Amino acid sequence: MAVFNEKQEELEHFELRMGVPRGRLAVTMDLVTDAMALVGQHGVYCQSQRWPGKPVMDVQIIMKNLSDAKELIQSVMEELRPKA
């Protein structure tokens, strides 16, 4: 479980503020966002031959999946939010 060692400070910060489940999801959201930024940068250099100005198809698929994962994580965080 190396992620718990690598992200210990972030986990402690968000778990304290939001509780353990939502805190871990918040850190996961940050990781997904970072991955999206890296894939986006890669997409700038790997342009499609068929559709100039668009990233290659595998980059588009990865971005779609990361975006979908982020949306699902956000929905779970909302479900776990304490009700007023």
C-alpha cells in the first residue's frame, strides 16, 4: 500500500477535514486530475492524422475514461456529504 505512504500528508489533511471516506476520495480526485493533465499534455504532441487538431484516438479514450471516473468520484463524495 505504497500510496498511503506516498500521499500520507494529503490523506491526513483531507481525512481530518472531510472524514476518512470523503478525504480519500478527495485525494483520488487529485490523482485523477493530475493524470488528466499529463494525458492532455501528451495529446498536444500526439495529433491525429485523420483529424488535425485532435489528439490520437487512444488519448481521447483515456481522457474520456478519466473524466467519467472523476464524475463518478464526485457523485460518491456528494452522497457521503453529511446532510444538514
